[in-house]
Amino acid sequence: MEFKNDAEALQAFSTRYKNLNDEIAKVIVGQNDTIRNVLISIFSKGHCLLVGVPGLAKTLLVNTIADALGLSFNRIQFTPDLMPSDIIGSEILDEQRNFKFIKGPLFSNIILADEINRTPPKTQAALLEAMQERQVTAAGKRYGLDNPFFVLATQNPIEQEGTYPLPEAQLDRFMFNVWLDYPKFAEELQVVKQTTTNVTAKAGKVLSAEEIVFFQDLIRKIPVADNVIEYAVRLVHKTRLNSEFTADVAKKYLQWGAGPRASQYLVMGAKCHGAIHGKFSPDIEDVRAIAEPILRHRIVRNYKAEAEGISTEDIIKQLL
């Protein structure tokens, strides 16, 4: 892709993003914030955790985004008996009696890790190594994963029987924790009309893998004013109980605050949020716009907050 300068490239990115949204809207009704957060995490080289009850089109959403981005897509259904080799791949003896590595479903651009909390920590850890290092290790050899590489994991918040909740350290690997809610009445009417006939909508390809990598690098290059970075870091420090900036609401209701990854993702997410709205540099409003899904899974409420029915979202709103 050739542009005269970065400003022209950013304008092109903003246009492509709108085209992308229009294509996805042909298939997915509503869920604008969810789509925005998933796309921001892709262009920021992050990963996304979707939490919602069954039947809210989580799988369809990922499938549609993969189509619109022209990327390869694999869905892995996590179950209690799933082993690391089932997702990474394994070595087999071929006809010439040589060991040959057969790649698993993890070797794809977009991975849907369905019900990630249904599988034991051993398999969860194998996926999280791939997310962080963008490579896997099998039989002592390292294999690089496809570029771009994006994991969208889902969790069902209702059932806790036979689940292995992700520890805080592993949750921290996800850029966003996005809550999916039930659709509004008008949206559900449209969903039912669209899905109960023989006509099936499909998203057209808007971007290629090369263009996505180009835009990912472009977003990293966006300059950020010092006051915006300071605002993001101070917001994270407000959640920590041992910081000079600790907020009163944190002292009262939090057991644990967010780590440095939160500050990094707030700045990266603000860059991308600003870019999709045609800005050449993000401002404080961009940080505030993406703060909730970034902080939601990084702060731990104490007993007092749970007893008084104070949600994580209530605390984040007070921090902002």
C-alpha cells in the first residue's frame, strides 16, 4: 500500500473501517460497541474476551469479521478433555519413518476459542503462550504463527459447573473483556426476520492480511500527547491500593488494581479509537471511551463491594 504520508494513510484507514462496519452490519444486527471493540483489538494487535449467554451470535460475529477481513478462521470448541496437542498440533511418524509436525487449528489468522473456561489450565496455558509470544513450541521446536494473529475467546457467565475460571494473570493477556447483552426488541425482530428464511447474508472482503498488518504498524506510529499518556497511566494508578494516586473508591471497594498492561492497552486502544474517528492523534476522550472493557477484568473487587452489590462497572465509572 502506497500513500504520500501517514496522514493520508490514516484517512484511508478511517474510510476502510467504515466500509468494514457496513459489511459486518449486513450480517450482524446491532452490537455496535462489541464490533468496534473487536476491531480495535485486531488493529491494536490485541486479543478479545467475549462474555455473554448462548445464542448472542458470538460465533457468527467472528466468522463475519474473518470474511470481511479476508483472513483464515478456525473455531476451537474447548472441552474438559481437550489437550494442548489438540490445538497446537503434534508430531507423527511419516511413511519414511521421519517425524513430521502436523499443525493444529491454532495455525490460522483468527481463532475463536469457544468457552475457554471449559478446558483445564494446561490447555488454557498453551493457548495463552501463543497469544503472548505469537509462536508455539512442540517437541522442542518453535513454530511461528500466522500474521496477523488474533484470538477471540468466549465465556458463558451463567454456568459454573465443570468450568476452570481463567486466573487474573491469564485474563490480563486479553486487551478487552467485552460483555454482550441481549438484543433490543427492534433488533431481535430484525434478527428473526433475517435468519428464518432461505436467504443468508454474507459479508464481502474489505481488507487483505497485508493491509491489516500495514494498518497495525501505522496505528503504532500515531503520536500521543504527554498529557494523554499521563491521564491513562494515572487512571490505572487510581486502581492500585499502594499508589500516590489511589482513588477513594478503590480504597473502599478494591482488593487488587490493574497492572502495567492496562496502561499500555489504554494508550494503544485510544490511538486506534482516535484513528477510526478521523483523528491524527488521540485525546483524553478516546482513553475514556475504551477504559471500561480494558479495566473490567483487571481490577478485583473486595468483599465489601460484593456485599453492597457494587459492580466493577460502577467502580470504573467512579474512577472516570
